[in-house]
Amino acid sequence: MAAVAAARAVSVGPGLRDLKRTLPLVVILGATGTGKSTLALQLGQRLGGEIISADSMQVYEGLDIITNKVSAQEQRMCQHHMISFVDPLVTNYTVVDFRNKATALIEDIFARDKIPIVVGGTNYYIESLLWKVLVNTKPQEMGTKKVIDRKAELEKEDGHELHKRLSQVDPEMAAKLHPHDKRKVARSLQVFEETGISHSEFLHRQHAEEGGGPLGGPLKFPNPCILWLNAEQTVLDERLDKRVDNMLAAGLLDELRDFHRRYNEKKVAENSQDYQHGIFQSIGFKEFHQYLITEGKCTPETSNQLLKKGIEALKQVTKRYARKQNRWVKNRFLSRPGPSVPPVYGLEVSDVSKWEESVLEPALEIVQSFIQGHKPAATPVNMPSSETENKRSYHMCDLCDRIIIGDREWAAHMKSKSHLYHLKKRRRLDTDAIATIESQSISPGHDKEHKEKGPLRQNDQNDEELKSCI
């Protein structure tokens, strides 16, 4: 409780103008379901901060339950930004749009001698606020009317054709991207088309800036305070399953039905819905596609089966996403040494009954240290790093006819069931081919010749077989 009392005694206002330059940008990381929003609200209330959501789905209006937005009451308890301000039919809202608006908000909060608290689980949104990692492109215009986003247009084309074009204008970036990663390939082509400069050249320039490194450009703000909420996987899995059940109890199905009727039904009827852009890609909406489009058109038994299938899919995809979020923290912050990678302070959230002593008080102490301009007593999280690992190395598996990007992914592929199956199949075919060659080379006449001349020496036999293959 000492830390809580100390936090309440601190007033981050006009009296601390001399600390303006050392006020931290607090960033709360963690998998979905770890309590990021709860901690952000508590820190915001006690430190007089303002919260910026870095969730790519919460920027849209609607689907409040499925995207797990903080309630209206919680938003009144502490100022929140970047929630529910984009029309749900907008499908070309980008990370650049988010970065530009959120960065301006952070600078305004700092200017008012307050602490901005970034919270969210969309990795590239958070990266866009921490590092200089994005490239600005000019929107194409026709008169005073903006035309369709070029990246969205490119994504409609064949992925392999896009990758081929990228390899012609930016071979370095093409070598780092998988042809199936159409979004990133399209983005790199957009950068070149709209600026005349290759994407890889832009990144080289960012890396060369003071404070930049092999992972990206310099930090955007000088004093980031990174908090990572982490829970045991089994505990988190159970918590996420329960959260889905709570969403259902809170009216999730009514929310899905209403949103489908208002925004999605027409798209499905026109066969123009791909669930790949905008709010429609939100975890939890597309999983109920079959249930929503058949409700009232099939038997109650079938509808109930589809509902159960959607609920189970939502639970599974939520747990997979949580694992992905934690892998990003480990890969981006903990396993990547570099001058522009800030320390990360871990907070154990497995036991919510110990929230105050295990999470809130340590978090307040860490942030207080940053405010006061000295190193926290807590030890940052460290992981063994592999400086030789290349995340963007290019590998071609001829056996499986697949392109693999990254040393770790290549090592995993070589041990995968699919690769081992193809390897076993290839060896079996090779063995059969050798047996066929041997049987053809030893014909009845040839066998008689062997008997008359005597057995060939081993080297002679190999030579004979080689000649028969040429």
C-alpha cells in the first residue's frame, strides 16, 4: 500500500514543469485477458494520466463486447483516447492513420504535463508509437476527391505477380517477404509507386539515423516505461475461455446479430465480404459467419450446432492470439539487443487475488522511478538472445515447394511433420528408382555375360551402372 499512497501524493501537474522532459511514455503490454485495461485505468487515476488505446479493432464504432472495449463508466473515470471514432464501414484505416493521430495526442498530453498511458494488444500499432518504423506515402487524389487506397487496390491482384513486380523494383525487400504475405508486398509496392524510393531504402535511412539500429529507426519518445503483464499459459487459457462465456452472458449474440444486419448482411449477399479488412476482421465476428447467415433459415438443431461451433472457434482463436502477442513481446523486446530497445519490466498476473501487491504496487513504483528520473529498483526481464539469428533470411524448400522466411521458421520447418513426410516419400521414391535401374541393368543376357566373364569388381559395376544412367 505504500506505493499506492505515494502515487496519490504525487501530482503530475504544473508544479512539475521541471520534470516535463523526463515524464515517461507508459506502455502496457501483454496478451489479451491479462488485465492491461484494468492496470491502465488504475495508473491513470492515481497518476493523473490519460489512456491511449492501441487496439486496431477498438478504433471502430460498434462491436463493443467482442472487441472488449472499456465501459462508458470507466471512460468517465479516466480520459481515454482512440476508441470508437472510425465508421465501421471504413476499410482502409491504416496504422499510419493511427500513428499520426495518436502521436499528436501523446505530444498534447505531454504538453499538459500529464502522463500518456498506451495500452493495447495490436503489436504494429504499439511499434508505430515507440519507434520511427513507418513510411509516409501521399494519398492519391483526383481533383478534390480522394480515390481508392492504392494498397487496397494492389491487394486485389495475384500475390505471386505482386511479389514478382516487387522483386524488380525492390529485390532486397522482396527477398524478405513471402509471396503469400500479400499485405506487406502490396505495402512495399505502394511505397515505391507513390514515392519513387524503394521501401528497403527508406528503412536503411531510418536505421542510419542517430539512435536507430538493425530493428528499426530511433525511439520516438525519449523515456518509454514498458510494463509487461504475463500469466501462466494454463491459467490464461482458462481465463480466456471464461471471458468468452462472460461475453455471451453480456449480450454478445445480440451484438453480433445487430452488427451483421446493419453492416454485413448486404456485403455477404453481394459476395463482397472477405473478412480481411476493417472491423470485419475482428476476432469473434467472422467465427460466427455460418451461424449469422443461416439463423432462421435452418432447423434449430443445426443453428445450435453452428452456434456451438462459433463459440468454440472464438475460444480457440483467442487463445492462439494471446500466444502470438506474447511471442511478439519476447521477439521484439527481450530477444533483440540493440540501442533502441527499451527495458521491459514484467508483472506476474496469474493470481488476481494478489493483484495489488503483485501488479499495481510494483507498477506504481516503476513508473514513479521514471517520473523522478532514476532507474527502478525492479530488474527488467531478460532472455538469452541469438544475435546470429536472421528473422528475414530466405529459404526455399524444393521438397515441399515452399518459401520459408526466417532462420527460426526454417529450423521449425525442417522438423515439421509435413517436411518429414515429404522427405520420407522422396527417399522411398529414390530407393524404388535405384532398384528399377539395377533390375534393368542386369538383364538375362547381361547375367549370362556375368557368369561367363566372372563377377565385376565393385568399381567396374558402379561404372557400368553410371553408364546406363547417362
